[in-house]
Amino acid sequence: MNITDIPAALISTAVFLLGAAIGSFLNVCIYRLPLGRSIVTPGSACPACGHRIRWFENIPILSFLLLRARCSACNQPISLRYPFVELVMGILAVFLWQKFPFQVDFFIYLTFCAAMVIITFIDLDHMIIPDIISLPGIAIGFAASFISNSMDWQQSLMGILLGGGLFYAVAFIFCLVTKREGLGGGDIKLLAMIGAFLGWQAIPFVIFLSAFVGAVVGLIYTRLYSKGENAQIPYGPFLAGAAICYLFYGQIIIMWYMNLFML
């Protein structure tokens, strides 16, 4: 039987499980990378009591439900983030398969989305974007452009230069005028990585959408939670979210926007 003859529902289920399993590994990266710990050894353990998590306690999403969101050893609550990350990666994997069925681009952009998820949650927790993700990501994105069906290496290279260079120029001018740092170096490297995977065409869209959503969220957060004081909000999640939005819906949104103003 040819693989294309397998029922679509069965393939989607398998792809979702693959994404959820990757999400389980991403949880390890999100927790350990900022601490400078190995993501390979030792095995997963409860952060509260150190109980080594057995294989049947580490089944994506399902184990969280069966354990009722608590460690089997110390009964401490398990963060909802763990199944959430697994669920998000499972859904992203299914969407990617629908967009790139039986294509190498599925694996390319599955890697990209995984990196965006890691960066998002590390930046939310620690206000940093780890170079160990963004710098290799730039190289991987550029290398992948040589085998991608969606983008060529010239678009990727221009994306790196435009993404990183444009943000660096904005950050430099902002620092020169205000004498204080605006954009961090991590944001600059992240946008260069986004350009490497999505090409230069994505950069204006990602900058505009991330800035708009970030400004709205920042305003709401400042008014509701920081009593009118300026609050520091990580920008990485907005860049990552805008990049994923462009990956799936960028061209549709751009065409809608152009048609709206052409009428």
C-alpha cells in the first residue's frame, strides 16, 4: 500500500502524536537551557522532589490527565504549561502537514516552530532569548533553504541581512537618541533567524504585527497590572507569534490588506 493511500485522519493522528512528543522534549529544553543544564542527561524528574519520572508518567498530555496534574511521589502540582506546550506542538504539526504534505518543508518548518515555542517560553520566564537556539537557527534556516520547496537561498540570505540588520539599526539609533537600550541583542538574532527560515518577504509583516500586538498587550498590561508604571514585557514571544502567523496566513492577510485599500 502506498503511503498516500493511508486515511488522512490516521496520518493526522500520527502527526499530532509526533508533535506532542516533540513538545515533551521542548519542555525539557525550556526548563534546562536557561539553567545551563544538559537537555540529554539526567532523565526527567519532578522539580519539587527530584522523583525520576517513569516512562508511563511521561506520555504527552495523557500522563498529565492520568496523574491529575500532580507528581505521583510528592503530590505537588504539575504546571499546566507541560501539556499546553505538547498540545500546541501537536496542533502546529498537524497544520504544517496540511500545508506541506509529503514534503521536506514539513520537517524544516516543524524545526522552526519548535524553536519558536522554546524561545517564547524562555523569554517569558527569564527575559532572554538563548543564543544556543537563535544562532544555530540562523545557520539551519539558511542551509534548509537549499532543499526547501518554498524558498531559495537568496531569499533566506536577504532575510538574515534584512531581519538582523534592520533591527540592529533601529536598536542603535534608539540607544543613540535615548541613551538607553531598547531592543535586546536576542531580538535582533531572533529576527535574523526568522528571516533565514521565512525569507526577506516575511520581515515587514513580522515587524509590523509583532509591534502592533506588543504595543496593545503592553498598554493593557501596564494599565491593569503595573499601576500605570512602565513594565518590561519580553518582545520575543510577539516576534515568534508573528512569524508563525506569517508561515500559515501571511500571504492571505497581505492580500486581504492590499485588496482592502485598493477598493
